[in-house]
Amino acid sequence: MIPLNETTIRNHLSKNAYALPIQFHLLETVDSTNRFIKEQLKCNTIDVCCAETQTQGRGRFGRHWHSPFGENIYCSIRQQIDADMPQLSGLSLVIGMAIHAALGPIATEHNIRIKWPNDLLWCSQKLSGILIEVISTQPGGYTDLVIGIGLNVNSTAHDEPRIDKPWCSLYDITSQRFNRNILIAQLIMEVERHLHQFISQGFASFLTQWQPIDYLYHQSITVTQPTGTLSGRAQGVNEAGLLVLVDDAGVQHELSSGDTSIRGAG
Ligand code: BTN
């Protein structure tokens, strides 16, 4: 196992002419990198926390994120962005596309796709998840947020198969082990590049990038929301990143959140 190493991450960033100031917090163990970074005092830098393991890694809907030591990426990026909350629908899709881009040719060659709103899947097995948390927001002003990324890298689902929630790693996909430090640098660069485009040009500028990697497109799906479930056919996303769903009665809905699954799968 190659440990997390700030010098290797910084060298890779400099090699790619990345110049924004970053403060790293690389930890052996932490309860949750998202929780840790939220408690740091905000400076004028991008804060990045990565850990070898998390004892209470958090997923969406209060789920647990399994975080074995030294194998995968558990990374939280804290950043203040020049946009307020109502403009942020579509952000999780943009971060999903940033992770997809950070994987480079692996993502396209192996047909890795994004399941709205923010899971990366390979052959219907989960490779990566995203947990975005807002720390504070000012109407018409800045939003201080944490982007938490869990990416399965060198662990293998053969050792710990889960029938209820099938998962996979980059090792399962490629039969190769990866240096996580290089991947973390790639993630940081792509998250910054995608955030910049999102803020300056909006979600609509990502529609052509989204369409070919949309896992749910034209599938018969169920969306679970706090108010109940909706079933129908997924018709892609609109210009704000909302999921377009035509229900079984032919009524069109545009959804901003929810847990999605393909009907009849699993
Ligand atoms: C999900 O798919 O439910 C989201 C999973 C997000 C997991 C990452 S790991 C790094 C960061 N710290 C956490 O506690 N959670 C996120």
C-alpha cells in the first residue's frame, strides 16, 4: 500500500500547472472527513481532508460509508463559491462528472456512468458516492460548502460482496492497483475546473457531457423521496439538472432530489 502523501499530491498538481492555494489535512484515521473539515476555521484557501480510514464515514440518507484502511479515497473538499443556494441544483451532477473526468480514459473505456443525482456506477455496481453539505449560505452571495467524495480504488468487492447494494472498485474494473495520491490530485483539478464552469456558465453548459453517461436515460425507474415514491420513465435532465420523469399516467415531473433505482433491477 502507498500511503497518502502531500508531496506526491502537490507535485502532481504543479506538474499540471494547478496554482490555487490548498491547505491539506491528511489523516490516518478520522470519524468522517466531511465532519472534520466543517470544523476547521475558514481561511482563504481550498481545504482538502483525506484519511486512510473513517470510523463513521457518512453517506446520503444517513447511510454508513464503508472505509477500509489504506485502500480507497475518502476525501472532502471545502470551498466557498460565488453562488447562493437556489443556483446550486445540478451541483452534485457536476461533481459526478468531475469524478468521471478525473478517472480519464478508464471511465470511457469501461463505460462508467452516473446515476442521478450522484452515484458513479460500473455494470450497475457502485464505484463512487458524493455527499455535499452546505455550511452556510448568504442570499445573493457566497455559499460555503463541503464536497465529500468516496471512491473505491484498491479494495475488491470479491472480499466483501454486498447483495443489497452491489459495489465495485477501480481494481475490480481494471485488475490494476492505483496510487491514490495521483487520483486525489486529479480529483482536485477536475472538481475545480467543473466548479468554475458551473458558476460561470451554469448547468446547461454540461448537458452534452451528461447525456452519454446518464445511467438512467430512458429506463423505467422509481424515485424515492420523503413525500413518497414516483415511478415512470427517465427522460434525462433539464437545463438546471433536474431529473425529468414521465410517470405511468403520462404526467411529466422535474425532480430536484431523491434516491433512484431501475425498476425490476436487483
Ligand atoms: C453516498 O453515496 O451515499 C455518499 C457517500 C459519500 C462518502 C464520502 S467519503 C468522504 C466523505 N466523508 C464522509 O463521511 N462521507 C463522504
